[in-house]
Amino acid sequence: MHVILSGYYGFDNAGDEAILHSIIAALRRENPGLEITVLSNHPHQTEKAFQVKSVNRHRFAEINQVMRKADGLISGGGSLFQDVTSSRSLLYYAGVIQLARFHKIPVCIYAQGIGPLRRLSSRRLVSYLFNRSQYISVRDKDSKSLLQIIGVKEAIQVVPDPVLGLQTSFPEKKSSNIICVAVRAWMDYHAYKKQLAVCLDRLYQQGYTIEFLPMHGQQDYAASLEIQQAMHAPSNLIPVTSSFTEKMAHIHQADALIGMRLHALIFAAMAMTPFVALSYDPKIDALTKQFEQSVVGHVDKLNWTAETLFKQVLELLDTKEKHPALWQQVKQLHQEAQATASTALNTFKMHKTS
């Protein structure tokens, strides 16, 4: 069997590379001989890192050739269908699905976070394509509700984010007095960076070492550097070139994480590191709701202050050993994540024999 993976792959985004690693591993646990081709921004890099075939995601002639021999398309995971910044990426992923439909290849929507979808044209396109897909799974209840609102009539399964299915092994956790920080730039909002810098200075005064962890290449490096330069206290900046496994190890070593990046928060949950979320997107709110954690505030509204964040981090550190329900939930989701791969491959098998 030959499966194609379409997602935000090959862009040096630790979260999406972790998604890709997780999906490939889950698929191969189900079918060790499975042939996998990934549509990537850096095909050679993807082939080397994941031992798969890969083609350039921008060359539709190459994708068309691969589609001719494929048994199924997996679209996901990640937040592929949203139009907050522009609709260009949404149209790209829609185009890949439409090409698969042209070749009569079954399509599985795999553990995606859907939305926001602000344009009527985006909603109609997503509804049209998803109603013609063979399997739909999303990573949170809000995504399912949005799909139902825009007219998707097919069955929609809520499943864990693929990264929660990662096979991980961490050493025993010990207190390190390290606070990890995973931030990003967001549109034209800058005031939150100053508030965060003030909070981090105060945490340093309490005896904590501050480590910035760029999850998405140079973009997050620049945002981290801006906050670092606004601080009076010294801090560390983890190299952009660190792999997602190295970044997860840094989060495991920390006493707490302050995070804007979704998969930094997921890494923290898996590593049993308490986290405080700063939200810029509904997917952050959905994750914190799922884990019964709180969002300290939203970067676009700045409905919080440095003092608010400082107090919440200290409270979290005081109760960091008291989260058994969260850790138990992570274990349960880890087991459930494998089922998504099984369902996807069974969907392709059924289509092949029909």
C-alpha cells in the first residue's frame, strides 16, 4: 500500500515535524511495509530525517505523478484549513485534496484543527471537500462544531493530536529552576512582549533561569530575541537548529513552560511539565480546555498584565506536583492516538477492495 501525506512539512517547524514523525510511526506500527510519500518544502531533508519518499510540495506535476500510483491521501495533521492570515494555504491544501479526488484516491482528514474560517468562500470550499472525503477526524470539539456549522454532514471523529501518540522516554523529573518560554510573533501586536519581559525579569529575581525555545525557525527566534532584549535579566536562547526531540527534552528539564505555540504546550503535557498558556488562536484555548488548564490571557486583547502572569506562574510552580489527573489524561490520549492511523489505513483498504 502507498500513502501520501500532505501537511505543513519541511518548514523547520518543530510542532509540524513532530506531527509528521508521529503519523509516520503510527502508520508503520499498523503496516511496517507501508510505502509513504510526503509532500514537503524540503524533500531531501524530509527523506533523510524520516526515511520516506518525498516530493516538492510546490511542484504539482510531480505530485500528480505520485497520485497516479497512490492508494490514499492523508491530509493532516495541524491547522491546514484556516484563513486568518490569508486563504492561500487553505487553497493549496484544498487543491491537493481535489487532485486526489481527480485520481479517485480516498482522502482521510487526519487529526486536524479547523478554523478560524472567516470567509464564506472558505467555509463553502471546506464543506464541499470534507463532505466528499472518506474519513474525517479532528483534534478538538470546537473543530467538529465548526465543521457541522458550515454544513459538513459526514461523520466527524474527535481524536488526540498525533503528537500525543509519540513513543517517548524521559529520565526521572527533577527540579531545575528553569522556566522555558515558547513565543511567536502575532500580526502587529507587540505590547504583550513588554509584559512578558517584565514577568520574566521578576521570575529571574526569584531564582529561575529563563530559556527561550524557538519552535518555528527564524520567526520564533526573532520574537524570542525581541523579548530577550527587552529584559534586564540574562536569559538563554536555545538554537533554532535543535530537533523537536531536543526541544522536548529542554521542556522536560524545565520546572514550567510559558507558551504560545500549541505543540510546545503539548510537549509540556507529555513531559509532565506544568504550563501557562498565552493564546493567539482558538486552538490554544481548545487545548487548555481539553487539559483543564487555564489561559492567562490573549495577546491581541492584552487582558492581562505582567503581574497577572507572574502570579499564575508562581501558583503553578507551588502546585506542580499536584496534577495527577492531567498526567493520567495524557496517558489515555497516548493510547487513543494510535487508533487514528488504524482507521485511516482500514479506510484505504476498504476502498481498494470495493
